Amino acid sequence: MRRGLTLVKMWLVVLGVLFVMPANVQAQDAEFIEAIAVEGVARVDAETVRSYLLVREGDAFDAVRIDRSLKSLFSTGLFADVRLYQEGSTLVVNVTENPVINRIAFEGNLRLKDEELMTEISLKPRVIYTRTKVQNDVNRIQNLYQRSGRFAVSVEPKVIQLPQNRVDLVYEVSEGTLTEVQNIRFVGNKAFDDGDLREIVRTRETRWYRFLSSDDTYDPDRITFDRELLRRFYLKNGYADFQVLSAQAELTADRAQFFITFTVEEGKRYKFGEVTLNANMRDLKTEDLQSAMKIPTGDWYDSTIVDVAVDALTSTAGDLGYAFTDVRPKVDRDRDAGLINLTFNVEEGPRVFIERINVTGNVRTLDEVIRREFRVAEGDAFVGSKIRKSITNIENLDFFTKVNAKQVEGSAPDKAVINIDVQEKSTGSLSVGAGYSSSGGAMVEFSIKERNLLGKGQNLGLTMRIAQSQSTIDLSFTEPYFMNREIAAGFDVYHSSTNLQTQSSFNSQNSGVNLRVGYPISKDLRQNWIYTLKSTKVSNVSADASIYIQNQEGSSIVSSLGQVLTLDRRNTRRNTTEGYFVQLRNDLAGLGGDAYYLRNTLSGKHYLNISEGWVLGSSAKAGVITGLGEDVNLLDRFFVGGNNLRGFADSGVGPRDSSTNDALGGEYMYTGSLELSIPLGLPKELGITGKLFTDVGSSTAISPSGSTVLDTGSLRGASGIGLTWVSPVGPISIDFSQAFMKEAHDELESIRFNFGTQF
């Protein structure tokens, strides 16, 4: 009985399990998605969420595809959190939306403005906030500060929650101090010590006097440029195998200083050996090109000389009618003998013509201002040397911070397109200056200039100077391409007032206008013509002044035509180290007015680079003025002394009235100078150099000459030393000199000081 009851109970349990189980399995383990429910959305539409899913209604519950859907939703950047789960036959998508940025602010940034930082970051107001983008922007801000030399910078983003799922984003910036370069070392250098190489690289070690420079802060781009500077320096000095093996920058633990180490391999030093020239072009003879190739055999190898020779050969061949010339120097190293033998192969290059010249990037500057600097035109043969010269001409305009040239293939294989992209810079300047000089005394100056007026390349300037001894106002204008030709034309309108009571017991005034025209005759020779119409006045003549000055009191009109012929073969106009220039000027007065004379002056200077920093300059000037039917006026004569003859005061040399000691000026003059620039062992960026000099000269003869006129015409001379400092506040020079040839009536000066600044 009991056994039967037990069997009945077991069957009832089995039947109950069999009856209930199908319903439970269907409820918990549905195989297909019947619905997709989206929860948590506010701004984003539910259908937008469904569009990012990789499953649809009717699809199976595939764990892999659901996981990929989860990642797809996260990748949109719209959501801070996403959950996908199954409820029966429904796939539930629960999202938490990322907030919207209401405002972005910066705190603690003193060196960089908010506008600079805002342009650097990717997030903006009314954009979805994501932690990934915030971190990327933090890195961008840090990189921006690091490029300006602040590697200790830290940026902390702060999020301020606002209603309606909005946030304010604040970047708290701790700028830190400038990360300076504490030490620059060189490893592997034997020919040049560390001090020599530190002068070559642009990066500098931090020093107190570099407070106006950023070269002593770490910049990885500048380090790359330093590698190239080292390579050029060694190649220029004969080390053709030189390599920079590495350039390592080590940052201290406090992120305040860098230690930079350049590891170099100098290699062997070479001299120029045998130089040969092969002209492999029809009817082109080697001797036709030989004069253009100036390689100093036996001197130390210099890669810049090779580059100059290539350009000279290309240019000479072009002048002979061979437009398509390819000059390739072949270098053959003889390591045992320490020689580099050169072979210049002159061959016919590919016949390529310029199809088009494109100019971009110029917003203000007119196209024609840039195009007229080209030495080639569309349709001309493509000559590399002329293209390079054209780019140099554009850079010399000084209107652009960057000039990028790129050659691309034209519409046919024998055609090329030249793309010139420029980046303009400010060409106007407003300056206020103050200074002092021995000749003019204390002075203040106001100047406003525009070098690219209306984008036409014209130059307009106004300068006003008020000084103890001389005050001037000058308005000038120059059109560099008058009538679309390479003719510079312009004018000057000026007025000056000079106090000459100390030298000659009178004051003078000059008011007038100059009309100028100039043009090149050849590469180094230039011709200028100047017409001058001015009014001169001698006034405030002292009662006890020389009779020769009293007779000159009053006004006169000068109308003159002058020409200036200049031969200039200096290697550079500023900081010249090699070359020379010679200038001849002739002025004829009497084309109207009441002054009649012919003035002739010849001047020149030669520079000789003795060694690094040692430059010997020799200069001379001679002049003569001849009255045409009448005596030469006082203000038209030559006055010697001061800047043109150190050791003597302004107008301290020449004819003088013995009874009043007034300087009368001379009708003849000559000066000469020998000056040696001396490096003082100071860092170059200080801009301080020394000099030794000897000046000689004299002025003589006036008409009429009375018995009281002291005029020996003898040679005077003085020697001395001096310093020149290109200071952060302007150029300063001081000369100490002692006359060793003089006359008793000369006015001497042992110290000459000049100081000027613009700010």
C-alpha cells in the first residue's frame, strides 16, 4: 500500500515538471528578437540609437553581434554609458547620454591668450562632451606650451555640472617656468672645441643676458636645424665625411632644464685636388666655361664654393645660348692624400619649358609685385639658376615671412608649372627713438614707414628728428618699378635746421625737394640721377663772427642735377666681411637758382676677411667743388672732422679764421681710414666687437682767401680704439682717439660717442 502511494507521487511530480518546463524555457531563452526597446535617451532620437545597432527585430540573439553593437554605440561619442540586455524576446538598450558643453574657459594661462588656446583644442561650446576628446585637448595644450619652451606645464580639466545635462568645462593651466637649456655638449669633436661649435648652433645655453631671446629654451625643431648648421659648418671647413650621429635632449626630474648632447663624427679633412671640366654639349667648348669655374686648388675643401661654381657654370652656359644645361659635380675622395678631386660634367639637360607660374598666399600684395621679381616668364626655358635667383629676389623684398617654391609637372612631359606660395607679414612700422651723439647731442625721433604701400611694393616714410644741434623732417616716397620697368623713382621733401654756433658762429636752414631715378646697368653697377631744388639760409650770425661768414648771411636758391654711379661687389650690405664698393658722384648747380658750382666726389671701401671675426676695412674719399663764375657758398663747401675724421671735432680740420676761430669749410677734401674689427671672445649674440683704426685727411682752399685765414692744407691723422655694441635698445659705439698729425689751430676730440634706439 505504502509502496503504491510512493509510485503515484513520483508520477505526479514527473507529469508536473513536464507540464511546466516548456513555458519556462520559452520565457527565459527566446531565440529571436521580437522588439528593441531604447531607454535613457533625451536629446538623441531612439531611431538614431537603433541605426547604430548591428541587429534588428527578427534577428537571433547573437552574443557576438550584440557585443559589436555595444561597441558601435560607444564609438559614436554620444553616450557616457551603454548597457544591452535581454528581457524575454525584447532587446533592451539602456544609454546614458554624454552632456553638452555649455562653455569652455581657461584659468592660469598668462603666456598664451584664450584665443590661442581655443583655436588649438577640438572641443567647442554646444558640442558633445567626451572624456577622450578632453584628454586629447589637454595634450594639445601641453604641446603648445612645450613648443614655447615650457615643459613643466600641467593642465587639469574640471567639469561643472549644469541642469538639463549640460556642463561647463574649465582647463586649469599651471604654466610652470621656461624649460631652459642648461648645457650643450659635443662628443667626438676634435678639430673644433665645444665653444666653437656652440657659436655655430642656434640653440644657446641659458645666461642672464639672453633675457630678450628665446634661443636658450628647448625647441626640438631648432635642434633639427642645429644638426644642419653643424653639417654646413664642417662641410665649409673641409670635412666632407662629417656626420651628426645623434642629438639627445635630457630633461631633468623637475622638468626645468635640458641637457643637450650632440654626438658627431668629424672624419678626415680634405683639400681641393684636381679640378676638371667636361663640356659634353655640341659646339660648347670647355675654355668658354673655364673662367666661370673658380676653385682654389690646394685650399681646404668648401662645399659652398662648389655650389657657387655650379651656379656660375649654369649661368655662363645660359648666357652663351645653352638654356638647357645640367651641371653635375662628381666628387672623388682620395682619403690617403686628403684630397677631393672634382669633375664638373656639363651636359644638356631635359628640354623643359615653363608652362605657368602660379602665385598664392598673397592677400594684400599684388601679383605683379611678385611676378616682376622673376628672371623668367611663362613660355621661357626652365633654368634652375634663374628660378633660384627669382626666389631670392622675392625673399629680398622682405614682404613675406615664408616663400615656398614647388615645381610640378605641366600638361606635357616637357612643360613645368612653378607654384609660389607666400605668407605675408606686416610691412609697416611706427617707431619712437631717443639717443645721443657727439655731433648732434641729445635727440628724439619719430618715424612712420610703409614698405608695401597698398600692396604695390611702394615705400612711403615720414621721419621727424629733434636734436640739440640739428632738427629735421623728411617725407620720402619710392616706386621701385616706375612705368613697369626696373627703374626706381621717388622724391624727398625735407626741412632741416642746424645749430653751428660752436663751430662757425651761425645757424643754417635747408628746405627742398629731391627727385630721384635709379636703374641697374649690370649686376653690380647702378646709375642714379638726382634733381635738387632747395632753399638754404645762413642766419643768427654772431656779431663777432668771421667776416667771411657775415658776408654769407641770407638766403639762396640751389637748383642742381646730380648723378651717382655705384659699383657694389660686397658679399652683403649689412655686416660686410668681403668685397668692395666704389661710388662716383657729380652735381652741377646753376639750372636756375643763384648758386653755380660743379661738385665731384669719389669714394670707396674695401673689406678683407682675415679670419673669423677679423675684418680689415680700408676706405677713402676725395672731393672738389668749383665755383662757376662766382665763389662757392659757405653751406656748399666741405667740412672735415668728427665722423669722417675721428680724433678731430666736427669741422675741426680745414680753413679757419684766425681772429674768430670759426670753421670756414674747404673746396677740396680727402679722407682715408683703415679699421680692423676685432672679436673680443664674448658670445656673438651680445653683439659687442672691438676695433682699431687710423684716420687721415684734410680740407683746404676757399675763395676769396684773406690774410686772417689759416689754411695749411697739411695732412692730419689720428689713431684709436673703439667698441661697437648692437644692444637690445639700439646701436651704441664709442671711439677713443689721439691725433698724431695736427695743426695748432685744429679742434681736437678724443672721445666720440653715439647712442641711438628705437622702441
